Amino acid sequence: MFTRTRFDTPCRIEIDNSDKACHAHVELAGGYLIQPGDKVRVHGDPIQVPFGGRAVIERTATVERARWFERAWTRLAGHFEMTELYEVSFTPGRIA
């Protein structure tokens, strides 16, 4: 309850750096679900994919599970940070 759980697991990294997509995804082996507050650290050298390239790499990752109060805090803080994305204006007409 008061300590973090850590474990290592294989992972698959998919990186796409093209004009159609620019993303990097990490998929953990074993179907582990990452929840709010959890930390995932992928081991190895930095990966560089040139423009127009795509790479799929197998590595090892360390997963550190959040404690219950860290998970609750992350969820609560996430709701407030989400509202920062909204900008609502009730001014008539255009703003010059």
C-alpha cells in the first residue's frame, strides 16, 4: 500500500516519422495495463528515425506502479489540467 511495485517486462516500440503519421507507441508484453500515475522507463540507447522512416524495436521496460493515493491524485489533477485546454469567450463579434 505504501511502497511502489516495480517489475521488468519486454516491450515493443513502434515509431513512424512520415508525412502521414508522426507517432511512437510502446506496447508491453503480457498485456499489462498502465494506469494513471504509473511510470514506464524503456531501457536502451535513444532511437532516431529519419523522416519518412518507420521502426519496430524490441526492448526491456521497467514499470513502476503508482500507490493508491498517487493514482487518485493523478486522476484528480488530470481533470483540472484538462479544463486548461478549454478557452471559452462570450465577447460579441471579433477580437482584433
